[in-house]
Amino acid sequence: MRPAQCLSRAELADAVNAALDRLYAARDMTAQYVDARWVGKLERGEHRWPSAERRAALRHVLGATDAEIGLYSPRRTESVLADGRDGPTSGSSEIDTLDPLGDLGSVDVDSLRRHLLRAAASTAVGILAYDASRPARPAARRATSDDADAVREMAQMFSRADQRRGGGHGRAAVTQYLHTDVVGLLAADSDERTRRRLLSAAAEVAYLTGWMAFDDSDHAAARRYLSLAARLAREADDHALTGHILRALAHQALDLSQPQQALELATAAIDTPRYAAASPRERALIGVVHARALAAAGSPQVAAGALIRAENDLRAAEVGDDEPTRVFFFTEAALAHETARTLHLLGDYSGARDQFQRSVHLRQASHFARTHAVTLGYLGTIYAETGEIEQAGDTWAAALDAMSGVRSGRTRQTAANIQMALRPWLHHVPAVRRIDERAAIYLTTA
């Protein structure tokens, strides 16, 4: 293996396990196998002196000595703390590679670059072929506040494209921009105030990179970039942005049917300093996701109270408020969509239908085509669940119309859900067959 080759944590774990089997072919090495979480602990120094077998496998895979890898025995080094436990972990997930709540420490440029490299290596955008041996190249001049403004403008441009066309459009471009221009600016000289502004702007680009990956159904990459964004925002002392990003992680956890993790993240998002620092519109956004997490976790009464607070927060937002551009998409239509999803979790189908209808009526569909299609998909499902099959078909046909030109994992899932819901009528109703055919075409082309 080339020293400059970059592996994700999961890929390194697989390589180590394969090396264990090769090096100790006569033994059952199952107990020595490692996973992505174990590699993460190794990187953070929680495992300083693994077992002899694991060290041998690491040396074999990386082509380096223990010292070059950074391994040492605490018993031989007087200046370090006692070593933690070094045993196999269980229940790990590729997505859980960077704890957004427990790993919000400071970020230097080299550390940032390593995290970016790991994030890119296990995804489709890894074809950009970053060289792990090359240090981040700083900007050729001193960074200024104008640079931070320029980064935010780029983030806003990509964000508007994401809302209209989906995370599958332009994702590689925003990822490359983060890895090159943004990292270069962070490596440049700047005063403390400018550096904080740059860190905050970088956090917004990392957040958008993660959010687009989430929308493209690349959840492992989404988690990595969103977690990195949270660290950058924390380093910038940007409480409101930190809450915004934790809200995105909670949203992802909800879509992955992880209600307890979603509630933990959403609760952290509305932590007092973060909620207090946010504008009314951003408070409403993080608040309604908190309400949905509460509903998913089985706290209906608290969820209802959180919905009311989110509605009041959005009502308090006014034209001319000093609010970040990242919340431009959170309008009454967006609040109605999230409210509907919360009510549906609570079993209030009538209320959910009314809110989805309100969302469809209020939204500027041409600017928010992806969410409009998803909302129509959910509304059609509500109609089908309440026996209004003709209305469901018309609504799903409108959803497929809205998907035209959108590349999104969420719209693909909507199309797949439409096909599944249509199955009972597929061979009896010609109009249903036409909708099913349209959904199939979208799934093969999007």
C-alpha cells in the first residue's frame, strides 16, 4: 500500500481484518477483528497499544513501524495517562465515525484535512483523488473578512441549487470547493476575528456538503461532513450555526429510524446558548425538528408543545430581521411540512393531511422543487391510507411532475414508495399503471 493512499475508517478496518487472517491463518482471529469505530478510537489515541496481533496487522497494511503509526505502550511511557480498554467493539455503524456531541474539540488545518480526506475516500466524490501526503496549501495572501463573505456567498449559491435540483446536482463541486479553496483560506494567515469568520463560513460549506450527501442518500458521508461542520462551528464560537447543524443530524437520524439518537441531537440543538443565539426563523426550524424527534421517541404531549413554540417562533420572524441566509428556505410552507410529519407520527392523519395541503398551497414550487415533490408524495400516502385512492393518484402524479430535473435520494424514495403503495390496484386500474410506469422511469433516470 502506498503511504499516500487514503482509506476510510471502514476500509482500513476491513484491510486489518484481512491481514489478521493472512498473518495468522492457522488461528481463529474473530476475537481480534476491528471495525470503523475501533479505528476512530485508535486515531483519537483511545487505543495506544493494541494487541500484538492487531499491531502486526496494522504494520502489514500500512507498511510502517509501531512508532511511525503512533503506537506506544503506556507502561513504557511515563508522561502519558493510563491506557483505555482495547477490546473489540460491537454494534458499530459506518455512519458513527465522528461523534457530533462528544468530539467538538478544536480543529487545526492538518486535522481538518485528515477528516476531509477520510470523508471523501469512502464516497463517490473520492474520485477527486486527494493526496494525503500533501499538506494543505494556504492562500497566497493574507485572508480577510471579504474571503469569509465570498465563501458564504458560494454556500448560498450551492444551497439554492440544492433546494431546486436536489443534492445529486453539484455535490462533487461543493465538495471540491471545500477541500481546496476553503481549506486553503483556513491555512492562510489572518487575524483572530477573521479566522473565526472563516471557520464559521467553512462550517457552512461543510454543512452543505453533508446535507447534499444526506439528500443523495449517502448517509455515511453525510454524517462525516455534518459532524465536521459541527466541530468547525464550535471552534468559531458560532452557537446558532452549531444548533443548525445538530438539527440536520437529528433530521438524518429521524429518516434513518433512529429516534433516540435523533432526540439527543435535537435536544442538543435547542440547548439554551444555541437557541438563544438563533434568529426567530432558525429557532422555528430547530424547534420543529425537536418536536418531530419527541413524537418519534414517544412523547406526544411534549411534542405538541414544541410544535406550538415553533409556530410562535416563525410568527415572530419579520422582514428585515438580522438572520443568516442559510435559513432562507424555512418558510410557512416548510414549517407546515415538518408539522405534518410530526402529526402523522402522532397518529393525527387528518391534521397531517391539512398541514401537507397547506404546505403544497404555500410553497413556491419552482424554487423548492425537491421538497414540493416530497410533500406531494407524503400527501398522496395520507390520501391512500384514508381510502381516497383517486385523490392519492392525482397527488402522486403531481409529485412525479415536480420531480422532473431533480436528483435526490429523497425523491427517489418517494417514487419507490409510490410504486409500493400502488401495488394493490396495479392490475385493476389503468390510471394506476400509468403512474407506476412514470415512477419506474424516474427511478431509472434520476
